[in-house]
Amino acid sequence: MLLGETMSTNERDLIVGGQAVIEGVMMRTPNAYAIAVRKADGTIVNTAAVLPKWSDKVPILKLPVLRGGAVLLQSMGLGIKALNYSANEAFAEAEGAKAAEMQVALTPAVIEGEGDFAGLTGAMPGLFPVPTKKRSKDELKKGATAAAASSIVFALIFQVLLFIAAPLLLTNALFIAAGWAKPAAVSSVSTGSGTGVSPVDHAQDAPATDQPWYSRTWTSVRGYLHPVRPTVGFNLIDGLIRMSFFLIMIVSFSLLKDIRRVFEYHGAEHKTVFTWEKGLALTVDNARPQPRQHPRCGTSFLMVVMLVSILLFSVIRFDSLLFNFLVRIAFIPLVAGLSYEIIRLSAKKESGAFFKTITRPGVWLQNITTKEPDDSQLEVAIEALKESLKLEPKPAEAAAALLS
């Protein structure tokens, strides 16, 4: 590849993405990935490997929508694997460490990367268990699969409770309390004259003096749990509550010193990707002036997910609160797949108004989730990208020019 200011179409197609990890960066190219970590003694260690695509083994996963769900699941596993590796290396020489072998690391997935969303590793905020002391290579290898699987299960349960169950219940209760529920949803408690009465009002009209306090409390709660058939307005409020939870979590995390370090590496990752996309040599001097906010960061993906969810669940809806909850879980792959296709199509015209519109909220949010990195952090991100590029299929002469 020439070291000029532009890249050819084929070179441009080599889209890279990444993820900030503990004291390091994971970079992913179309066919490989690499993780670089700064150890306590100042040295940089890395690991890299070819990353087969699931769609190569299961051709049906190349189909639109299905490929998005497959990319998301594979990227989640890779992201957690990168977190475990980085924690193992970063804590390897920590003096006086007496922490348990596993602890929860608050790692919001918004630090995930940009690219063809093959670089998106996580896409859902959550808590991921990572090791806090050095383990042998054999032990690390044996436990890698189990650790990744348990981490994904733990993260998914957390996401379901915080970002699906809680917003749905709160929105349902809000509609009941405000009297916004459609009459069909509350017909079972209608008066004899046919006038709709909300479950809350009905519960309040019932004699309560003979009931113990806990029975009265449960009766009131049951009133708010009466199912409301979701509408566009219902799903809009549900999405806003979900996004509010997400923003509160991200802002809270940004106040933690350790997470701020991760956000700095997030900025280093973005600057390195920009350097590659502009066809510049991968050096600290070239990466330093680049923006730290990238339009294809995972935060933009999350915004599209929210919009797709609002529209999809306004069409697929039930009068059962339980069914509405279950369908939101069952359709996570579908929502991810549709969102992936929207981003994928819009990213082909990055200068277009649609792409700029859907990515702008994510770019704004990156003012929180990225911080200005120092040169040592840029060095780590650059090494990760270089190591991943080395494993890309030939012809490699173009990439070799940038690696010199």
C-alpha cells in the first residue's frame, strides 16, 4: 500500500475494528485479531491468531440478517476472551495482590470498536468476570472456553434484567398509572356499564381495611403489572428508559479511575483506526492528531438497535406482559441482524445524510466513553493493529509498507 493520503478501493475494503481492554487494545481485521497489553514493567506483550468466520463453516450465516446475529455472538466471545487475556497479563506482576482469582470488572460494551461491525465485540453493556491474578498457560487454555461461556451467560442475564425486563415493567406501570392503556388491555376490569376502569383504580376501590399491609401492597403492584399492548409510543418510552439506564451506567463508570484508563485506550484505538483508514504509516506521530470519536463505533450500533426495537415491537406485540418480555429476548438476534444490515448499508456512503444522522448520537456519546490517550497507549494500539495485519491473507506487500 502506498503511504499517500488515499487508499485504493480494495485497500479501503480492509476494514478494521477493535476494543479497548485492560491496559491494552484488541484489534480485529477481516480474518484475524491481535491483543496488545502494557505490562506493569512497561513492556508490551501481544497475542494474535487467525479468526475463521462462522459463515465459512455454516454458509447459511452469510444470508442478510442472519450474518448480523452471528457476527454479534462471535464478537462477544472474542471480546470477553480479549478481556481475560489482558487482565491476566496486566495483573501478572501486581505486587501484593490478594484478590480472588475472579472478580467482576465493570466493562461497558460501548468501548467496542468500529469497522464492518465484525469489529464490534460486545454491543451490549454489562459486567464481565475477568481474572485478577496470573494463571499458567495450561490453566488459561483449559479455562478459556469455560470462562468465555460463563461470562457471556452472566452478561446476557444482566442485560436482560436491566435493559429488557426493567424498562418494560416501568413503561407498563407508567401507562397504567397515567391512564394511557388502551381499553382492550383493561377490559377485564371494566364496570357493568362498559366504562373502562384502570386496574389501579379498581384495586383502590376494593375494601382494604381487612387486608394486611403486604396483601394491599401486592394488590397495588398487580394493578401496575396488568398487561398493556405495546404501541409506538409505548416502545418509544421503553427505549428512552433503556437508553437512560445505559447513559447513567456509562457516566457512572467514567468516574472510576480504572475505567477512565480503559476509555483512554478506547481513544487510542479510534485514533489508530483513523490512521489506517487515511492510508498513513502506523506511527505514534501520525496517530496522535487523529480524532478520538469514530462514526462507526459500537455506540452508533446501539442507537440503531434502540430504533429498530421500537419499530419491531410495535408490530409484534401481545396482550400478555410475559409474552412481550419473552419475545424481546427471543428476537435479540433478529434486532441485532436488522441493525447490522442498516449500519452495513449506510456505512457504504459515510458522507451521506442518513449515515451521519444515525451515527451522530454515538459520536456525541464518545465524548464520555473516549478520553485523550498518551503516546504509550497509542503505541499499544498500533502494535495490536500491526500484529493483526500480519495475519491477513496475501497479497501482503501493501500492508508490509505500512508496517515498516
